[in-house]
Amino acid sequence: MKGYILKHETPTRIFHWINLVVFLLLLCSGLAVYSPKLQFLALIFGGLKNAAAAHRYLGYAYIVVPLIYIVLNFGLFKKFLNTITHYSADDVKWLKVGGGYLQPFLKGEVPPQDKYNAGQKMLGLMVIFFSCLLAVTGLLMIYYQNVPPALVRWSYLLHSFSGIFLGCGVIVHGYLAAVNPSSSKELKTMLGSGYIEEDFAKHHNSKWYQQVITKK
Amino acid sequence: MAERMSVLYDASKCTDCGACSVACKQWNTLPAEKTNSLQGHTDFTPRTWTFVSSRESFENKKMQWMFRKQQCMHCGDAACIKVCSTGAISRNDLGFVVIDQNKCIGDGYCVNSCPFHIPRVDESAKKSYKCNGCPDRLANGMKPACVQTCQPEALVYGDRKAILQMADDRVKALLPKYPKANVYGATSLDGLNFTYILLREPDYYGLPANPTVPVELTVWKDVFHPLGLLMVAGAFGMTLLHRVMQRGQNENHPSDKDTGSGKGDAKG
């Protein structure tokens, strides 16, 4: 495709959407059980009891789906992990100016970014860390009869905190990648062919763009 | 609010006949369950809400055989009410803690939070069960089934103040023979609605000396819970606010020409 470069491979895109749907369903059923004020969310599942049951099964999916992706596409996962664990001075600067998204409160030049900007890198790390925490505490809560009660009670606290923190992160990520006009082109790329406009990449991920161009 | 009521269990009068357990099953139409010992039930199940546990010991060349009727203690400050995710557990007018089975989803939060480890979840029905203090009987001016049937009058039902007075008097009478006799549940957890007269220290009976609502539950429900709701609302609210504010801005922001800009203004 002329004027476009490949950003997300097919397995990554499929995994991204399956994982997102599973996560959002988990978030809705989780929030329904989290507070009586949010019980209306259980209507998606046809009642609170079904929501709780669905939450358990979806929880297993949330563990298995990423594992399948990682095993089948270890190279891609390694590259992604490499990107999100390396931070340069530009990333620090990006965080200082809020990626330019918080104007007019945070002003300043937005520094050149890698394939993922500093915010996306941090979200990536947060997703991996809190998902692991959610998986462990979730399993403790499902198999509570074989676990010391005190451990299960701490799991309640950690599980709901991780879920809500991650939920907030995903809300902001979804807003910036799909709604906010200056960055919403990401949605079309992730949902479509995986290719992104060169011009957009040059603006948003110039370091990565240079790498791709020199390789060509 | 009606006057707070209470049940007094006097371990010095109990004979471990097990009639309370049978009466409980009969009134609440709970099926009998096989037990593996002559003692009868040794633990709670979704269908066994009360039983008498016993402990033998041989001290100072004297045989001692101590009984304790076990059931929900109906705490004044109940951890299960605090932790219940669906609001299914509540305290009724008389001070007894009841589970609304229509709201219960059997997630087992109450099981792990109870300082006495009383409730049990029926995993196939996904419902949690425990003693409910026979609210249907009490509403009709009757005593709880276990109290009604107790032959040696080890169980007494009545006004909480009178019960506590009765307990104090009884312990005073017991002290010469049982120097460790004490009233259990008068003040802990805002007062337990089942008051025990014990002949030994609570530890001996397997009871916590100072039952409390676990601190992690307080942190979770009183601090984090409202904060979590605020975080979700905040994430939605801030993105919405961001969207509205960007809409008002000049579409052709000067900084848009710079390379590497991820500005939040609309490019059209």
C-alpha cells in the first residue's frame, strides 16, 4: 500500500480485539458485583448470578487467550516487551508535557517517540502487571475453600483495585485511540488492515518511522 | 426499631443432647446429613446451621467435658454485612443477621470474612447459608426453634439487657466452682446477639478472644470502595471533559505543523 506502513501484524490485531472484548465483559460483570450502585451492568448477562458465573469463565479466557498469543507469536511479543521496557529521555519529556494531549494546561514541544509513545508503553506494562495480579487473585477467590481466608480477603482488595485501575487505563486508552481526533486514526489501523498512514506515523512515532524507512 | 433481643447459651447447663440441632433442622426443613462420629455434626454445612461441639480434657486428675453450641453469633458489627457484594445480608429489627436468599449469589465473601467462620456456600445452588435466628418464629412471638426445644434450659431468649444481667449473675454463681467462667460476646463487635456463658477461657472452646472485623475488609470497603467508584467516574468524566474542551479550540493549532506533535486539537 502506497503511503502506508504496517504497524500491527494480523495475530496482534486479532488478539487485541479478543482480549479487549473479554476484558470489557470482565469489567462490566466485575463492576456489577463490586457495588450495588452498578448492579444494572449485570443486565448484560441476565442477572447478577449469571454475571458472577460469566466473570469466572471469562476470567479463564483472560488467562488462556494471552498465553495462546504469546506461545504462537513469541517473536512479536518479545519485540513488544522490548519496546515497552525501554525508556529514553524523550519518553520522560513526553510524560512531562502529557503527550501534548493536555493543552492548554501542559504546554511544550512533544518529543519524537518510538512505535509506542511513553503513555502507551506505561499502559502496556500496567496491563501485563495488573493482569497477572488479577489472574492470581482471581484464582485464589475461585478456589477459596483451599486457601487461608486472610489471603482471600487480601485478594478481594487487590483484585478490585487492579481491575478498577486497569479499567480506568483502558477507558483513557480507548478515548485517545478511538475518539480524540488527533490520535483516533489508530482505531482504523487496529480494526482494519494494520497499516497506518506514513504521515501519521511520521508525526506521532517518528523514531519508529525512521527505523522502518531505513529498513525498506 | 424494636428492642434488641438476644439468646443466652449457658455452657454449664448444656448436656450436648443435640436437640437444638435437630429442632433447627426440623423448623428450617433442612435434611439430615451423615456424620462420621458419635458426636454428631462436627462442622457447619449449608444444611447444618447449629451443632454442639465438645472437648474432653484430663487435668489435675479430674475429667472435664466441655460443650459449646455453635451457630451464627449475629454480631452487632458484622463483617459479612460489610463484605457482601450484593447487599444480601442485613440485620433485622431484633438484631439478628439474615441472608436474603433472593439476592445471594454465593460468591463466598461472607465465608472468608466471618470472624467465626460460620456461613457455608451451597456450591451447586450458589447460595450461602447460616443460622438466621428464626425470624419467622420471632415475628410471631415465639422463641427460636433451638431455644424452644432446649431441655436443660441452657438456651434462653429475651431482651438483650435482661440477658446480659442474667449472664453476669450466673457467672458470679459459677465462679467458686469454675474460676475461669466468663460471659462471651457482651461487648466485642458491638455485642454478639448470641451471648455465651463459658466455663473456660474462649481459646479453650476454639473461640477468638477478641473477635474483630478484619482490617483489610475495612480498608477495602470503607476506603478503597468509594475511591474506586470515584476513579471510574473520574476516567469517564475526564475524557468527556477533554473532548468538550478540545472541541472549543482552534482546529488549526499552530503547533500542529511541528513534527512529532501528538497534539490534542482536531486536525479535521
